[in-house]
Amino acid sequence: MASVTAPILAITMSDDEIGTVPAIRRTLRCYTGAQRTAVLLHPGHMGRPEVGHFSLFHDSHAAGFWIDTLFWLRDGINPWPGRTFAL
């Protein structure tokens, strides 16, 4: 994993029981050759009471989260710059 040099934007939800902040930190430490950014989102940011681990892949997020994610994939722009956390 140290040979990966592509920038990484890791996103977790505050109510994600699998991809927790400590888990994201541990995983990203392995990618020493990449610029790494981690973002913590809350369900309320999306107008929802809960999101969890898999809900971001539900098509109900197509007009919000998915579009925001395209900014990163297409342009390398973090759409959540104020929600990053330290690695």
C-alpha cells in the first residue's frame, strides 16, 4: 500500500460502526506514499437521522453525496473541506 501515490479522500459517517474514525486512521497510515485526507460527516449534514455504513450507496443520495463525490473524482476538490479530521 505504500506504493500508492494517488491522493486519497476517506469519508466516514459519525454513526458508522465499521468505518470509525480510529479505523480510518489505522487504514490510512498504510498509504504512506499518498496525500491522505479524511472527512467525518454527520447524518444531519444530509438531512437524515441516520446513515450508517452502507446507506451512502443508496440511490437516495444520488442528488447530494454522489454529486459531491464527483467533485473529488473529477477535479480533486474536497467538497467537505471544513469537515476533515487529523490523521
